[in-house]
Amino acid sequence: MTIEHVNQAKQIKTQAFTDQKPGTSGLRKKVKQFQQPGYLENFVQAVFNTIAPCAGKKLVIGGDGRFYNREAIQVIIKMAVANGFSHILVGQGGILSTPAASCVIRKNEACGGIILSASHNPGGPDEDFGIKFNAENGGPAPEKLTDAIFQQTLSMAQYSTVDADDIDLDNLATLQLAQCQIDIIDPVSDYADLMESMFDFSAMKALISTGDFRLCFDAMHAVNGPYAKEIIENRLGAPVGSVINGVPLTDFGGGHPDPNLVHAHELVDLVYGEKGLDFGAASDGDGDRNMVLGKAFYINPCDSLAILTANASLIPAYAKGIAGVARSMPTSRAVDRVAEAMNIPCFETPTGWKFFGNLLDAGKITLCGEESFGTGSDHIREKDGLWAVLFWLNLIAVKKQPVSEIVENHWLQYGRDYFTRHDYEAVDSANAHEMISQLKAKISALPGQEILGVKVTSADDFEYIDPVDNSRTTAQGVRIYLGNGGRIVFRLSGTGTQGATLRVYLDCFQQDSALLAQETQQALSELIQIAESVAGIKQFTGRTQPDVIT
């Protein structure tokens, strides 16, 4: 089908914006900022200018279905045509989860993809929107590329587009717009087929079909609803209704699509109730994060990465072993202990999935993860929420043990790294940066000091030398190591759209079998007091408690 009423590419004059520097996962702002004339267009043109020439290339486009997703896709399609792309693949309804987008980019050998999402941030007319470019390997653009995109935005004077009717996004079809073939594709099938090729669906189906094993997946009215329904209900045979909040909504049903104990409270009630379910899981706005729960049992994401690593050989895709593992710096050191026992490399990277990309492409690692509910492997180049859930279901089916038993047995073998993250959201930006600045000024003097009776063994501002391309990334978070086996990390997050988000990470190793079942905040209470003492969190944030504890 050929689209009618198409004119030649035209140049639209525009004014540069100075606030379009991509953060950890692309550019995130309030919807109203993206709706400013030229704002979205400038950033998209900056991407196309950076990866030019675009003629003859293939591009993937999709998003998490949040407010402004459809309108943005129409703009991007017309700009892509004007910039010379010969083939565009768009998820039906404008939908592609971030993991699925990575899968589609890789399968179709596209030059990259534009993903519209603000991940776990709220959606709606007054909430957040985001855009990021994923490269030809399917992973987030590396810093060299995002820096180049930002430089383009600073001098943007015009963008290219075509006058054309809007594309019908809701029906699978192949369309022709000028020189460009546009395929509206099933957003779920390629990804679901990939999952079925990796895991033992027969064993998982047998587990679920007994009727004795009860589970629930909370899609949080976000993008993973259709994916979870197809895989968990249709292919694995879970009862209809096992996926809740499964229809993607532009405002995520008014909720906060962040899969943690606070925001996924409906799911938490189901597994912690009097007749708690055996297994619960949730994913976020764009489907790349996960939370996994057993009956009245929370699995910390740091522990999850360590346990998946220790048991990888039980999964068909990893039966021959894994090359190595990587974790983001704030993630607890639980997986380090597993890697040492398995005699495989373990890499510590800055926060941001793009830092795992080089290691994955070079074959240095197979699994990777971060404490912010992200886990993944070399099957794509993004963290993958549903993949992690299926990994756990496969593990339960093979081990024939409940979640709590699997985790507690792991602690008995490797010890337990108690871990928590305290988030202080929408903090005055100047105050937050001043707190970090003062901490950095203390770093050289901290080693050897005693804080509340605990000796500081070392302190630094984390920097990373990429072992593949030797690129250097600095100022990634202040780390303080303590003589009691504890570690405290202070870091400002790049995922918020208001003020600053201060994240304080606390972890401490415990191998005494009699002390492996403590309540986490109690086990880390000494570290929490030390963090306040050394940084003055209350003074700088004006908060007496974190906004979110995970």
C-alpha cells in the first residue's frame, strides 16, 4: 500500500535548545517540554545527523505506550523518510518493549532504533516522556555517541520532514512512503519466540499446569502486558487472569510503573496475604526491569543476579557455561563471590546498561545486572524484565523448590550481602550537588578515620576504564568501605525529571548462619547511621526519611 499525499522532503527552521543532553537512558523531560515546537524534532534530527548518512538504512521505532507515544512516532516516521531511510519497522500500536526493540534491531540487522520511554517514571499529560537511540547491536548508545548527539542539538538550525498523511499504526501492514518501506510489525512474536528458544518451556508448563503452583504477573498497565499474556498465559498455560493490569495505558492507570515493594503494592498483597501466591513478578514502564517475589518472600535484585549466575547451567541457553558476569557499581558484591567460586571474570561498571554493551559484544560476559531491578544476558543488549521472570520460573521448575528455599540455600553456601537503597526524590538540585561536592572533598581524609566506632578502610569517587575500548568514565559515585564489611555509596541519579534524585546504597556481608535471616533495615542500621553522620543527608535534603526504600 502506498501512502497518498506525500511531498518532497522539506527543511523546517528551528531554534536550538540547550537542555537536550541525554542522561543514563536517553533524554527524559516532562511531556509539555517535548510538546514545545521543535523540541522532539531537534533531538531526532540530531540523532539522524550523528548516524548519517541514513540513506538506504533500516530503523526500528517503538515505545512503551505512554502519553505522547503515538504522536511522537508519527513525527519520527516522517523525519526518517525525509532523512533517507529505506526501511522502517514500527511496533503495532506504537508498542515495543525495550527488550523487544533490542531483539528486533538485532534480528533485522537495523542500523539502530528509536525507543520512546521514560522507563519507570509516571506517564500522562503532566508527567514524563523520554526518547533514546539504541545502536546497531541493539543496546543503548554509548557515551561517545550520546555526546555527539548532544553537540548536534546545540547548533540545530533546521530539521527535515515530509508532508504526508499519518500512518495507521494499529493494523499489521507493509506501506510505502516515498522511497521508504514501512512495516507495522507484531511487537510480541519475535521476542516471545526468542524466549521460547532459551528456556525449558515444557518444564515450566508442567510446573504451572499442576494447579498447585499459583502465580501472578503484574504488568502495571505498562508495555509488558501483551508480552506476558502471550508467554505466561498462552504459551506456558497459566490460568487466564494470571497477568494483571495487562493492558498498556497512556498514564499507566494513574500508577507509578516501577516494580518495587512500594509501587507494586497490589502484587505484594497477593504474595504476602493469608493465602499468598507461590510466585509473583512485575515489570516496569518499558519492560526492562523486574521484581520477583516468592510466597511472603522478597528477592533483592542483587541476590537475584548472584543466584541466576550460580544456577545458569540449569537453563538450556546457558547449559554449556557462561563466559563471565558484570554488575553495576552500586549493586551489592553478592555476585562477586559466586564468580570467584565459579572461577569466571566479574566486572564492576558504572550505572547504565550501555556500559555492559562492550563486554557483551566482546564475549567477556554472559550475564549482567544492576541493583535497580535490571538483569539481562547476551541474548539482547538491554536489561530484560520478562527474561528474568522466566529464568526464575525455569529455575523453580528444575529445582522443584520454593523461592525462599532457593534463596536461603544460596545464602548458606555463599553468605548473605544485606543490601538496601534509600532514594531521596526531587531534592533541591543545588543542595544535592553541594552534598556530593563536600563528600568528594573528604575522600582523601576518610581512610583510617572511625565513624561511630567503625573504621573507614578506603574511600573513592568511582571511575571506570573500559577493558574493551579503554574509554574512561569518571565521577560515578562516592564509595566508602568500612572495617565491618560494609560499604556505602552516594550517587545522584540521571533518571528523574525534577530536581535531583539522591540514591544512597548500603550493603554489608554476613556469613554467620545464625544471622542470615535478619530484617534488612535492622541489619544495616549501623551503616544507615554512619551514612547520615558522614554526609549530612537530613541537612542537605531536608528529609528525615527516604522517599523510597528498596
